[in-house]
Amino acid sequence: MKLTFFDFFQLTKMRLALSVVFSSLAGYLIAAESINFKSISLLFFGGYFMVGASNTFNQLIEKDKDSLMERTLSRPLPQKKINSLQALIIGFLLSIFGVIFLYFLNFKTAVFGAISIFLYVILYTPLKRITPLSVFIGAIPGAIPYMLGWVAYTGSFGIEPGVLFLLQFFWQFPHFWALAWIFDDDYKKAGFKMLPTGKKDKASAFLIIFYSIWTIIISLLPMTKYTGKLNLSFVGGFFVLLCGISMLIFAFNLMKNKTKIAAKNLMYSSIFYLTSIQLIYILDKYLSN
């Protein structure tokens, strides 16, 4: 079977992978005192390979489940455009090259990258069929990329990458529960347990609001000046708060209406929120100096 570029991009979930890489690059730029384009290139390709490997292994494990869901039916494995052995080889090659590229940055970056693959593939993927708590496990590898950029530049883990990790960790709950709300019927066909209560009810919506609030609080922590070299000015904090309030409004709207459209609006607002926060942090760092 011949693998096309389109099949490869589907297998590695290119759009998702690039958004994750953007988080890593944002973390790097927030930490950086000077820009090293070789390091940025290593982080870009190493990050893409690691995320691509995770997604490839995930699709390999879930190929039978993907054939049951409308949103995943067109993926290369369910469509038999590639076979399981090819996917396995691609996953291993991406993992190896990803670790090598990140190792050229520093050892800790490579270790965190390898941990993210392990948690995503070995724990999160199988747990999706067992318990909604899988989202908590999945949020750990999902939160690593943002802090990975900081570690890639500094070679150390401290309060700064810890805050970046917590920000993206808590953000994932409103984002992925909104996604689970939208595709609840599809997930149920495959036996995946994604919503916190298993239902599109007020309790699930409340938890989305709860974690949205915590996400906003954590995003404002750099204003306190207790977060090491990770700082945020009053003006930057104002714009961060505006973005947070915007996302929170959509979260309350979901609790009120409990519709797929409301969930879709929240999902898009959460993406806008995270991207905006990352850009605000970067701009605030360089404009405040």
C-alpha cells in the first residue's frame, strides 16, 4: 500500500500537531532572551514528530473504533489506505526522530517529550473506553508542549514552566468536554466515555465552568510577580482577563442551553482563548522590556 502525503497528514493529525507545536514555540519565545533559529527548528520538527507519533499510535490502537464513528471513518487505517504494520513503523520512526531532535536541545526536553508519548498512548488511549477520568490523564501530555518550549530554551524545570503546564492542563477540560459534547453520539457508538458525568447535563456543564474559571485564574498568576521570570503586565493581564471572560460567557451559555451549537461555540472560543493567551504572553514580554 502506498502512503500519500495526505494520508500521512491525516495519520499524524497535522492541524492538531501544528497547534501543539505552536504551543511549544510560544513557550520557547516567552522564555527566550535571544532567538536561536536552529533551536526553533529542532523544537518544531521534534515536537511535530512526537505529536505525530502519539496520534499514529492512537489511531492504530483505535482503528476498529474509528470505523464506527462518522468523524473518524475517513482516516487512513479504517479506509485501509495503509495497514497496521505500516502505521506501527511510522509511529516508531516518528518517536525515535522526535526524541533525537529534542535531545539535541537538551536532555530534559527529550525526556518530557518521551513521557508525553507514553502517557498519551499507554494510559490515555485505552482508558477512554473505561472511564471519563481518562481526560485527566490525557490532559497531562496535552499540557506538556507549552512548558516544553520553556524547558527547551532554559534546560531546567521550575515555577515558570510549571505555571505554563497548569494553564494548559486546566484549559483542556472545557475544550475537550465541549468537543465531547459535540460528538457525544459518535463517542457512544465506539464506547468512549468522555463527558465527566457521561451525560450532556447541567453537572457536566458546571464542571466545564469550574475548570474555565481555574484556567483564567492560573493565566493571571504571572501578574503576581511570584512566578519567577514569567511575568505579565497590568495591560497584558487586562487582555488575558477579557479573553477569559469571553470563554466563560460561552461556558455559561452551554449550561443554559445544553445544545450542540452552544458546545461548538465554546470549543471555538477555547481555541481562540489559548492562542490569544500565548500571543499576549509573548507580546507582553517583548513590549514590556
